[in-house]
Amino acid sequence: MTGKQRILTALQRETPDCVPTFEWFIDAAVTRALVGTTEPVAAAHELDLDAINVRADYQKHFLDSSTFVDEWGVKRMLTGDCVPHVLESPIKDIACHRDYRFPDAAAPHRFETLDRALKLVDGRRAIIWNLRDGFSDMRDLLGYEEAMMQMLLEPEHYAALLDRVVDYNLALARIGVERFGVEVVATTDDVANAKGLLMSPASYFDVIAPAFRKVIGGYRSLGCHVIKHCDGDVRPLLDFWVESGISCLDPIDPAAGLHMPTMKEQYGDRICLKGNIDCAGVLQSGTVAEVETAVRDLLRGCGRSGIILSSSNSIHRGVKPENYMAMVQVLRREGRDAARKSVESAHADVTS
């Protein structure tokens, strides 16, 4: 099987020749150490991952060596980690959000990385078109504190802006599907932490849930599988997310007390699961042998159908390069051995 075939097979909750793997981000220091490049698409390709995560491209106007303003009007600061820190947001008064103009979804440069990744992998790996399902765009446009406050203070304006956010992401998805043949969309909007939801369940279901249902339904109507990422304890929302049409949940956060074999038992007949080798634990501070044991334990507990094995969030700068490589290598070895044993067993049944 190709990497793309493995990913699609897993998302359909079937059994590939080997459990697939990919990451949302791999820190440049890790990829430099392992494959000698810091360019994310090339690095994922050189690491022979089954999929490559790609986001839309937005031009940056640098104010100094570490600070820039992007096309959204968001002022950000490079931190040395994968995701820049938001310093200032463009919408100062949510009641005037209609005055704000979104970047052009159809701008040709928006899809440069997507196009390059597709040409590089030539159908051998899945391309994951990483968009949003709402809250993260609201956080960036309003600022984190304001995004939380305005949900309570101005729910009508909040819902109206959120609906514009959803329409924008659906426009990106439609172009990705129609022009580039995208088959898998991911949304990486966090609405929880290890202690629970960032807002009350009532606020989520009153204000955010309708937009979530709309955007996931829109992605599915375009023919895409949808991988939903959210850190933390997402159990109050999980049934709703599944009913809304997600194909896969990531990362089954161990920091929130979520156990992947237990989640597989509870939800494995409805969705694929992605995760959950601990990137704040064994991948960061463990030994190679401990990483290998963690991978084997996860496979033993979850089986090989309907799962995508990965870190519990991303391969950040604190992850030991040798530990990440061990995770990928033992996964490949275990997968090949399992496939070989399956073929031998089937052959024995036929000839006996």
C-alpha cells in the first residue's frame, strides 16, 4: 500500500498493511537532525510519513526580525517553535465585524504549498488540507480573551462573525477539492485543555455548535474525510462531534486522562482515532526502548484497524530526534510483521 492508501483505509476504519502515521508539525530542529532539512513538506516526505499536513499560505509583512503582520491583519511574533505567538488582533469591536475584510480565499498564492506538496508526493502520500472549524479563527481575529468574553457578551455578533469564518474555510475547502483533488480535511481548533472545556458546555452548544455542524457537514458534502484535532478532555463534546460527521479524532490526549484503547472500545466502531504517544512524556524524556514499548502497547491495545499512530500533539522542540525516529521505525516493523503473519495464517488456512 502507499501512504495515501493507508490513511484512507484507516479513515474508513479498515485494516491497512501497516498502521499509518503523520504529524501536524515537526520542529525544524528535529527534522534537521533526522533528514537534514527544515522545510516541513520536504521533511515529512524524507521521513517517509504516510501523510503531509499542509496549511493555506498567507503573506507576511515583517516589522522586524521576529515580528510580522499577516494577511489577516494579525500581528504575530516568531518564538522558535512551530506556531507564532499572536500579539495583536485586527477586530477591536465585534459589533463592527462587518467592516473587516477576509483575505481573498481564491488568491493563487494561497495554494502554493498545497500544489508543491501534491507534486512532490505524486499520489504516494495523503495530503491533509489543514483548515479550521471556527474557534481558532475567532481567537486570532478577536484575541483570546475577547473571543471568550464576546461569546457571552455579544452572542449574536459572535455567531455572525463565526458564520463568516465558516464560509471562508468552506471556500478554501471547495477550491482544494475542485482544483487540487483534496480528499482529507483536518481542523485543529482547540476548545479544551487537560481540565476540561475552555467555555461552559452551554456556551459551546448555544454559540459554537451550530457553526461546527455547518462546517463539518460542508466538508463532508465536498466528499472529504474530516480529522478533528483538539487537545484536552473533549468528552462532553465527543458524541456531538461524531454525530456532526467527523471521520477521526486526534490526539486522545493522555494529559487529560484519555486512554486510547478505552476510546477505541467506546468509539472505534464510529470513527478512526489518531494519537497518542505522549509528546510531553516518553517522546521528550524517555529512552528509545521506552518509546518502542509505548508503540507496541498502543498497537496491542487498539489493534491495527481504524487508527493512525502519532504523537499526542506534535513533534515539538523538546522531543528527542532519536525518540521520534524510534516511534516511526518500530511502527513500520510491527506493521510489516503483522502483515506477514496475517498472510502466512491465511495461506495455512487455505492449504490445511
